[in-house]
Amino acid sequence: MLNFIITGAPGCGKGTQSQLLEQKYGLKHFSTGDALRAEIASGSALGKEIDGILAAGNLVSDDFMIKLIGNFIDTLPTSCKGFILDGFPRTIVQAYALTQLFEQKQIKAYLLHIMVDEPEVVKRILKRGESSGRADDNLESIKHRLKVYHEQTAPICRYYLARNNYFVVNGNFEVEETFAQIDMLTALLQHAEQ
Ligand code: ADP
């Protein structure tokens, strides 16, 4: 199995690049943001609670997210070629929990960090907000999400860097050029895994 954890600031292109990776390499893409938005769309009481958290640009509790990921890992088909976790871990607590889960299941994953300049991510999210219908794609929410990202998510990079499975991709380019870097890296890792 070839597994990735994809991280980076909001709007860095995690979702888009994950979809391309899924298409080309047959890896299963799991987006925590999409899973949470599906829960909101279901209209459940839990969805209503989550809706408020997302709209404010805050993070859902670690406990809930860790259970969600545990469930995804537990239900992976045996035929699975690998997976891409998009949006998890987003805190150091989640990173520790994931390491434990991976150790139990003897799973290995590479962290892919898509780096994009901050003015560029703000521009991209505002553009996405014109059509996404997402309650958190507005300037106020974006500023708060970036603050949360720097305080709570960015520290996970050091954690993975120390564990020697951390790769950086320059995401300031167009979609195809950014994917070309990920594609090359994936091909190399796939070769190394064989
Ligand atoms: P973006 O990367 O553009 O911020 P996502 O779709 O990945 O968008 O996530 C949207 C929102 O979902 C986040 O701002 C956060 O509120 C919530 N969320 C997603 N993943 C997690 C997580 N692992 N832990 C806590 N909250 C999360």
C-alpha cells in the first residue's frame, strides 16, 4: 500500500491534488472536510452542531475526528492500493493518535505538505467562495482559519519531519504543474515500495 497524508493551509489545493492522485494511482481519497459537510447536509442534530463550528472556521473536536478516521481505516477494503488522508491530522493530538493507529495496523504513510504563499491562498478561497456555497469561504472566516492553521496544524509538520517521512511540494503553480511534482514523487515512492 502507498499511503499519503496531505497537509497545507486552507486553500492550498489539498482536495484538487488528492483527486488527481486518486485518479492516476487508484488511491482512496478521504477528505475530512467533505465527510463533515456530508454530515451537515444530512440535517442531523450532529450536523447542525458541526455546521456552527465549520462556519466559524474552528476545528471539530479531536475525539470525534479520531473516531472518524479510525472508522475509515477499519473499513478499507483488503484490495485497497493505498489511501490519501486529506485534512487529518490537523492537530498534534490527532497526529499522535494517527501514529498509534498506524502502529496497531502496521500501516506506513508519507506526509505531503503543499506550500502556498498566504496572499495566494486567500485569493483562491475568495474565488472558490463565489461558487462553493461554503459558509467558511469568506474573508473573516479565512483569516481565522489561517490563524488556526498556524497555531494548531502547522506544528504537525515538524513532527513528521522528525519522523523522516515528510515531503514538500510547491503549490504556488497551476494545478497541473503542482501535480507534476506530486506525480514524480509518487512514482519514486511507489518504486521504492516494491
Ligand atoms: P480547508 O482545507 O479549505 O480549510 P476542509 O474542507 O479541509 O477545508 O475543512 C473544512 C473545515 O472542516 C475546517 O475548517 C474544520 O472546521 C473542519 N475539519 C476538517 N478536518 C478536521 C480535523 N482533522 N480536525 C478538526 N476539524 C476539521
